[in-house]
Amino acid sequence: MRDYQLLIFDWDGTLADSISRIVESMHRATDAFMLPRCTDDQVRGIIGLALPEAIRTLYPHMQSDADVMRLRELYGMHYRELDAEPSPLFKGVAESLAAFRELGYQLAVATGKARPGLQRALAGRGWEDYFDFSRCADETASKPDPLMLHEILDQSGVRADRALMVGDSTFDLLMAQRAGMDSVAVSYGAQSLEMLRACNPVLEIDCFTELAAWLDGRVSKCSVEEVVHGG
């Protein structure tokens, strides 16, 4: 078994299949604000950032903090409408997380969501107390700044080299890299594996259950192709 004590997960696009709702919410918000729509890929490219940073990345000429706040509010309103029923978890997530808990791993979430959004998502699954630690973008620095990981490490008492960050965006993996932490790239989220590989993850997976197989030593390779085809 690999020598990790703490597993840290991004939420959107890693545990929860919420990318399409995020993209549609941003489109509806910018329509209401009478801004030109960005492409789906452009919106997917900012998922993981705190919302103000995401908005400024998509609309760099938006100078007014009040305008950023208004677009943020519109986005939140539309996302809550679309997310009245919590986004489903990806295949194998619930079972794998339960197994990790049984094996004694500490579990954490490090997300670009604001705290109310994460709490709503957790409450919708009855998971209010499921994770040992969590940090949200409205409580600390936005990804890829490593501050939220440092804060989780401080809370847990675990060293960076005994923790693993699992995410679907370069923001997740760069954050881990800057914190001195290993990372795992998932292929099914917001960004392509080609982009994620630049951040040197120790593992690439295209199904969440492959993480458990790798952690317990049943799979030793470090790429999606090798995991899937049994290398």
C-alpha cells in the first residue's frame, strides 16, 4: 500500500459530475448581464478558480468590482436553480471514498466552490460530517495558490509528502506541486489530460476506482493507458 495518510479531492469534475451545470450557469449569467458568451471550452478552462478570479479571467476588461460581484450573484442564482437536485457523483466515487475511510485514510476536500455551495452539496448527500477537513475558495487564496492545502495540512498534522491531491484541472495539480505534494489527474473532468500532464501527476485515471487499485499496490503504473490495459 502506498505511503499516504491524507487524500485531498477537488469537488467539481473530480467527485461530482457538475461541469455541464457550471458551464450552463455561466452562460445564463452572462446572457442576463448582456455580455458576449464565452465558449464552453473557455468556461471549462476556468473551473477550479474562485469565482471572482474565474470571471476576471473570462472577462479581463471587467474593471469594476461591483460588476464582478453582480455577475457572481447571477451565476450563483442560476447554478442554484440548476443544482436543485445535487449533481451526481461519478461512477465509483461513493464506494471508493467509503473504502478509503475504512482503510484509515484521512479525507479532505479542497474546492473552488464557496462554503455555502459545498455545504449545500454535502447536505444533499447527507455528508455534512463525511470529510475530515475542507477548504473553500471564499475562505482562503484561490487555486493554484497552495494556501488551502497548507491549511489542510496544518489541520491534519500530515506532512506534504504523505498527502495526495486528486483533481481534474491544472489549478488543482499546480496547487499540489507548489505545496510539495503528489497529485493524481482525472481524465473525465474539466480539462484534458494533455494539459494536466504538464503538471507531472504521479497517476492518471479515467475511472475513480482506479485510484484505489493504485493505492493498494494492485496497479503500479502511472498513466491511464497502463492502468486501463493492465500494464
